[in-house]
Amino acid sequence: MTYDVIVIGGGHAGSEAAALAARRGARTLLLTQNLETVGQMSCNPAIGGIAKGTVVREIDALGGIMGRATDAARIQFRILNRSKGPAVQSPRAQCDRSLYRRAVRGLLEACSRVDLYQGTVARFLLRRGCIDGVETLDGQRFTAPAAVLTAGTFLRGTIHQGLDTRIPAGRAGDAPAVAIAQNLDDLGLRSERFKTGTPPRVDGRTVRLQQLERQDGDPDPFWFSFYERAVHPIQKPCYLTYTGPEVQEIVERHLLESALYGGAISSRGPRYCPSIEDKIVKFPSAKRHQVFLEPEGLDTTEMYVNGLSTSLPPQIQLEMLRSIQGLEEVRMTRAGYAIEYDYLPPTQLTPALESKTVSGLFLAGQVNGTTGYEEAAAQGAVAGLNAAGRALDSEMVSLTRHEAFIGVLIDDLVTRGVDEPYRLFTSRSEFRLLLRQDNALRRLYPLAERLGLLSEGERRTAEERLQAEDQVHGWAESTAISPGQANPVLHRSGSRSIGEPVRIAELARRPEVSLGDLLEAVGIAAPTESCTWADIEFKYAGYLAKEHSTAERMARMDEFSIPAELFYEDLDSLSFEARQKLSAVRPTSIGQARRIPGVSPSDIHSLITAIIRTQRGATVSRET
Ligand code: FAD
């Protein structure tokens, strides 16, 4: 069978890759080991959070599926950091695991250009060094000029529990992908090992919930998707408890039985998702650690024990659980475990996420050394768009660092590489105020529109929303408010009163005053979402202007492209380290070259001079 794009893997990267390749016009095959696990959350059933929530909205703005699936499956929703500045506020949703899976599958099946097929890919088929298709373990062949590999933690995956239990697996219950890992070696792609872990799950019927701190979600309406308004399921609370001295004592007593500390695992794990063993060893004076009990879904009493990731033997995990307040008689339904797997250092990829070695091969998700559903989905979206671009002979798409958090993520991966599983934070971006969740549509709709990714209805919805935002902004700029109308609002907000009429925009710049309240005082009922955007634009106008001007400078550097054939080893004016790093990464622009660790400003100066000299030389030789 012949397609334009073949996507291997039906996880978070694979689902987005298939959806967006299809939206770009490619006939797409999603080939995955098990169709029942399309959209499976391997770990915590939660989407969003700091920076990640913004990424979900960016994927949605491009027409992706993660936001829509989350809206349909969420059973608790919160805006994190609500009391802090807009740069660090982020939406997060706890999801029903099976509803989420069903939503992803349904959204993929709604794409007329996507075919789903169950099979394990064993190797890539090549023609003249370029992708020509794939072959499955049972010998079936599928042809396409572009493929996206999104195999997650499956490449030579090994599960560890304690010192003695080692199970070859992609995750609990799934076989590892070994043949394809071998094939990647044969194709000359370099791989290394990382590890990650997951906590035990427990039966909620055996938890003394009344002893724990109950946490309900936010009641305010919120949808991750800009285009659709799914009906949310019933909302559920989470519960908070803490580990105490008993857990510390148990972990210390059994530390050498843990796969991580007993020597069974040597590869690196995510520093920001530490196991309970790590927390006890690294913070021995901490009296307690938070443990959140989160519902796994509406159709089950099982709960996820967030904060207790571990690779201790199962009987020790149970002992540890039962020493925590509220869990004294708990029944464990699944033991936690650690998993080691291959990833491919992402400096082997172009900013379009295409392999520099094999043309037409795109890589996305955990295979590139990241961790997290949103990070995987973001890469899937870009890889899917570009695989379609390669197959349909269209432009390659890469998002810049000031356009999207997705751009920050991919630029970090392909330029700097990873030395531990990479996770997004707001601090990874130098444009934190520009890259907000509320303005993701404004930032990315023009690209989605240009690439033809949206339906007529979606385009109309987007245009209406952006126009409503502009209208609110315009009203505030052009409408004056009298002291009689403004002072009650200012008084309530603890702000200085006014004696003369002023423009609403002027008062909206005060941090303590809400734009929505001012508009209401003059009789303008503006939609909350439009107010949110306009209010931030007024309050942070100075900072935003600064970020915009830095972004413009960066854009100029990114537009200064480096010829692909440049031979760095010949450039004596560069330092030895710069020559090595530049040869390894092969940056596409001066902007990217500047961000490579080890490349100094004087190297950049020499590089620019060399490029200009080469180009002049080429012009002269063309003229003579
Ligand atoms: P996956 O979701 O793993 O999907 C891979 C897909 O590829 C699967 O559908 C699989 O069947 C398919 N596949 C693999 N090989 C083949 C093949 N040869 N042919 C066909 N199909 C194939 N993230 C966090 O943010 N925090 C955590 O604490 C955390 N803990 C984790 C703990 C565990 C035990 C695991 C397994 C993952 C954890 N993650 C965590 C990571 C999170 O699950 C991943 O980041 C995310 O699922 C990656 O998405 P992906 O699409 O890259 O891969």
C-alpha cells in the first residue's frame, strides 16, 4: 500500500504527527503496535501544567488533537499560578485515562486522510539513501517517501523493579521494540540510554479519604481548544497527603534493593520528576514530601499516587504506602517501576526534525530524549507537518523561539542536545511574556491558515475570536471613563481615584485594576477571554515591547542562513571547540549557531566573515 506519510507509533507524538500530516494534505498511515493503546497515557493521567499547558494550546491553534481530547476527558481542571504573573500561569487538567484514549482515537478516525493499522515496524525501506517505506515484523510492506518515528520508551525498553526483576517491555504490558532499534543502528543513527519511572497505583476504596486534604478544581469555564467547545465530564477532587519519617526510614533501609541505587540502572532520569528514593537521598533533612492521590477515571476506583515514583521491589512499595497517613490499609493495584530505553540524541536532526543522515526520516517524542506527553505531542505536530511537506514537495516548517514554546523546545533539542530527559519550563524561554497560553491562537493561527490546516468553520471561529480581542482592545483605547463610573471600581481594587475623565486603557495599565470591571462600568459587556488578552497587553505593554524588539533582533540572526555545504574544518579563524561543535550540529542559520554552547561571539564574527567571503567568491566566479 502506498501513502505520503507513515507515522510509527500511536502515542502522543504519533497521534499529532498523523493528524497534522493529514491536515496538510498527506495521505497518512498510522502504524502502531496495538490499536487499543492509541493515545495511552503511560504515566500520570494529566495534561498541561507550567509551560506545557501553553504548548497544548499551541498544538491546538495548529489544528492538533491534544487540547480537544483533554477537554473531552478532563475530570479536574485548574489554572496553576493564578495569583502570579501571566507568563507563568498555566492550565492543567486531570483526565479520565480511558476517555482520553477514546477521544484521541475518535479524533484520528475523524481525519479522512488517516488510516490506522496495527503492526510493529521492524525496519525502514530505503531508496538511494532516502525513506521509501517500512516493513513490519510479519513482513508486510508499506510505501511512502516520508516516515515519522515516535516509538516513545519502547526502543530496547527494559522495566526494572528492585534488583532481580528485569522485564523487556516498552511500558508495563507492552512488548519492547528491538528490531527497529537495531535497524536504526544499521542506518548509522546514534543512540544512548535514559530512564524514567512511575509510581504505584492504589484502590481508592481502601484509602481513608476523609483524613486527607481535599482539592477541588476551578469552577471557571475553560477549554484548551480554541475551535471546539466539548462537554466536560463530571469533575472529581484530588487528595493531598505527605510522606513522613516512616517512609524515610523504609527507603533508607531498603535503598540498595532499589533498581536505581542497587546498580541495576546506570542511565540518567528526569531530574525534575525524581523518584522517592532520589528525594530521600538528595533532601535528607526534608521532614515530609507531598503525595497527591489523583483519580484515574470515572469508571474506576483506582488512584494514581503522584509523588511516589519508585523502583523498589513491590513488597517494599506496599510497606511504604501503608506508612503514609490515610493509606494505612491501602491495597496496591499496580506496582511502580523504572524503565530504561534508547533515545537518539536530537542534534542528529534538523530544525524540521528530519534526520541529517536519512532523508525523509523524521523523529518525534520521547525517542528524541524528552519526557512528557506535551513535549512529545509538540514534536509530533512539527514532524507531521514536515513529513507532509517532504512528501508533497512543500516548504519545511520550523517555529522560532519567539513564536512558540514549541519553537523553544525544538531549538533546544536540535541545537544544544540533551544530557537528561528534557522537560519544558517557562524558564527555558527568553520570551516568557510573549509565549502565553491566552495568545497562542494569535501567534500561530497565521501559520495554520497559510498551510491550509483548518476547516472553513475553524477559520471562522478563529477570526471571530481574534476580532473580538481586537475590538475590546480598541474600546479600551478609545473610550473615556468618568470619575463617577471609574471611582467605585478603583475603590474596590484599592487603587487611587481619578478627578477627570481618562481613557480606559490608561486605568487598565494599573496592575490592581481589572479591564473587565472598567468596561462593565461604562456598560460594555466584553467576553472574558477577550478581556484576558487585552488586559495583559495593557498591563505588560512595556515588557512586551522589550521582548518584541529582542525577538526582532533574533529573527534577523535566524534569517542569516549558513550554506549547507560549508566545511567548518577549513575555517582556521574559528576556535577548535567551535569547529567541532559546528560540524556536529551543522546549524542552518547564524541565529542557531550563536545558541550552540561553546561557540563564542568572536567565532560568530569569524563565521559571518567567512560566509560573506564565500558568497562573494561564488558571485565573482559566476560572473567570470
Ligand atoms: P509513547 O506515548 O510511549 O508512544 C509510543 C508509541 O509507539 C506506542 O503507541 C507504541 O506502541 C508505539 N511503538 C513503539 N515501537 C513501535 C514499532 N516498532 N512499531 C509500531 N509501533 C511502535 N512523562 C512525564 O512527563 N512525567 C513522568 O513522570 C513520566 N513517567 C513515565 C513513566 C513511565 C514508566 C513511562 C513509560 C513513561 C513516563 N513518562 C513520563 C513519559 C510519557 O509517558 C512520555 O513522555 C510520552 O508518552 C511520550 O510520548 P511518545 O508519543 O513519544 O511515546
